[in-house]
Amino acid sequence: MIDRSQRILRLSIFPLAVSLVFIVGCLGDADGEVEQPSPTPPPAEIRVSTTPQSAIPSVQATQPSLTTVAPESSIQVPATEPTAQILPTPTAADTGQATATPFASPVSGTPSATPTLTIGTNATTTTVPIEISTPQPTATSIPPQTVLPTPSPTPTQIPPSPTPTGPTPTPFIPPTAVPTTVPSPTPVRTADARFGLIVGGRDNSEAAYFANALSVDWYLDYGVSPSVDPSINKLRAIMLEPGFHPYSDAEIIDLVSADPGSYFQIGNEPNIFCKDPVTSCTGVNSPAGYADALNYYATRIKAADPTAVIVGPNVLNFDFTCIGCSGYTSGRTWIEEMRQSYLSSYGTEPPIDIWAIHQYPLDWFNLPTVNDAVLTQDLEAFRTYLDSIPGQSSKEIWITEFGLHWGFEGLQYQKDGTLEPCDPSTTDRCWPGPTGEYLTSEVIGYLDRLTSFYRTNSSRLKLTRWFLWRHNYTFGPNPSGTNGLTLFDSFYQGGQLTPVGTAYRNMIFGG
């Protein structure tokens, strides 16, 4: 048992030691920097403890918190500064456990309450306030913020490019502006009205389809009725065939009045019906017979319609006849005989408004028959002949048929229906038939050369129209010896252009 004097001494020394420790701690803090308060400082905790024998209660303090404030207000700090208070050491009789009363951190600008220490005893509980001295942060006053209007953005100035340190670059010299040439619009291609078409089948009701497909303004089908389409012109034909029976006066008036101003073709290749000598030829296609038929129709047609136009005599070629065939009277010879017969019978030149001729390069020794040179020479001779006749030099020439008879590599006489070889001198219906390939490029080249000559020399020759034979033809053995060309793949409406037909259409448009 400790005596009373030792207890008194011990109680006197202990407070002094605690005070010395506290003073030394404060001096240590004063040598350092004063920490500025953050918006939400963490709580500071200080504990003072003794050995179990001394039963010194723990002391716990929490650093006052700073309240985060809204803009336009100053930072709030605690209103009073807590002070330190040293508690007496409890006696041995005090058996209660010292407990620090907890307190909550403030959530507003109100300072926290001063913490107290409760010491429990057997008899009573005494509450003694504890004040812990901590450095007081100086409150920084922030002036209220003034709301300013948002200024307009200032354009950012681009600093000048730095001066290059390398070699001086070659200055860029823009090329001289070249004026843009606006191309002239491509002219619309128009069909050449001088091109015509021959359609098979007299008075063919489907002729307009083929004429429109080729864009031709004129067609011929060897019929005498008016055109099936008023927008397309038709060369109306009066055929002078063996067994010819002329139309009556009333029939002629009806024909003419159906389409005033029509063009009438009189006869078709009359010279092929005559063998040499021409004087042996009789019938309507003889020079004398044709002269009479021409007078009959021309006078009646002109009487019914003075604006009607007479086209004739439509002979096959002029000086050139054929190579490798039995022969026929040349166009020149036949025309000269016809003219003399007409002059003898009627006292004037034949009443022909437009002189017409057919052109075919008949040469059975050179296939395909595409020699355009003999035809151009023949046409030149025909113009020269007409110019030599008084009153005929100003008249136009029409080529009422042109084309070719053979477009294949070879020819062989074949039995009709069987295509077997045959001898025409001993076999009936033994006709020339094609062998080998059809030479499309050679046929197109021939047509292009010939029509180019027509166009180029049209004015000089007074050549104003030409008709290609024909829209459709079925190749094979036939008595006429014709396997030259076909423009459409069908005889009937709906047929499509063949390669030759397409090429001819391009020629019509100047291609």
C-alpha cells in the first residue's frame, strides 16, 4: 500500500509531465508551415493514454471541419477556438472507464460543439469539458463573384509560318489559265430524204413499218394504190407485163384522184424482154409497144391531174448489161429505139418527167457481184446521153432500183426443193443457188461506196432519189438468180434489221 506522501508526490509530478509534453508539441508545430484548410478536412484524432495501473482515460478530439460553401460566399470557419484543459489524475478509488463522448461533424456553417469527457465513478458521474488547443487556420475571405456577360469569341490569329531553315523553296507559279472551250452541241442527225426502199409485195399494207424502221421518206412496192401512210411518199407503179390490159379512163381518174400530185412509174425493166436485135422484140415491152403504152397513160393521168409526175422507162442498166449471162438489149439501145418510135407516132419527145434507170453489177464470173465501178461509169454515161437530147438536159434522174444479185462466195445450180446439184439444160426447175459464206462486209462496203457516189455527185448528175432492193428476201435457188441482200429478217411487220439493214440505215443518216 502506497503511503499518502507518495501519492501526493505522484499526483504532483504527472500533471507537470503532461504539460511539458503538450508545450513541446506546440513548439514543434510552430516551426512548420501552417496547412491551409481543404474544402473537406479529414478529422484529426488525438489520444492520451496511461498505463493500466494509472487508469488515465483516453482523450479523443476531432478537428473542426470546414463547410463547403456555395459561390458568392466566404469560407466559413468555427466561431470560437477551443482551449486546452488538464484534468486531475483520478484516484485509486475511481474505477469507472473514461469514455469520450462522440460528436458529429457539422454539415453546415455552424461550428461543432465542444467535446466533453465523461468519467464514471461508483457514486456519481461528473462531466468535465475538455478543450484541446489546435492551430487556428486563418479564414481566407473570397470576394463575391461578379457574373459577367459572356464575351463574343475573338478569332484566333494564326501565327505566321516559321521561317524555313532549309533551302529556299521554289515559289509556286500558277499555270496560265487556259480558256475553256465549250464544245458545240452535236448536231442532230437527220435522214437523207433521197434514200428510198423497195418493199416486196404489191400494195403491201405493212410497208410503212419497214419505211419507218429505216427512216426513209419514199418507198416502192410495184403497186398502184396510194401510200398506206400519208406521211410517207410512195412511187406508184403501173406495170406493163405480158398480157397487159390497160386501165380504163374511169379507172385512171379514180387512181389519180385518190392522191393528187402522185408520182407514177410506167413499166419495169422493159429492155430485158427483148433480145438482140431489138427489132425482133414485140409486145408491150418492145420500144414501139412501150411508146404506145406511155402515151396512153401519160395523157390520161395528166388530164386528170396536171400535177402528177411520170417516171420512166426504168431500164436495167444503160451501156453495161451483164457478164456471163445470155444477154439482153442494153438500156441505151432500147431507149433510143423507143424515143424514135414515139417521135414517129406522136411527133414529140416521150412525156417523161423523170428519167429512171436500174443499177445492178451483173458479173457471174466474179462473186460476190459488188463491182460498183461499172455502175458509176454507167450513170455518168446516162447523164451525158440525156444532156445531148434537146429538152431533156434539165430533167432529173431517179434510180428506181439498185442493189446486187449475189452476196455469197459461190454459186451452184440446184434442184428446187432438194438443193441437189443439177444441169439447167436437162433438168426442170434447176436454178442458181448459193454456196459458201455470205460476205456481209463486202456487201456493206459495196453499198457504202455506191451511195457515197450518189450523194457526192447528186447535184452534178441531177440525181435526186435512189431505192434499194429490197426489204426482205429468202436466199436459195430461184429462177431470177437473186441472192444478194435482205434488210430485214422477216417479210412481215415486226422484222428486225439485219447487219446489212443496219448499215444501210446508218448510210441514210450520213454514217
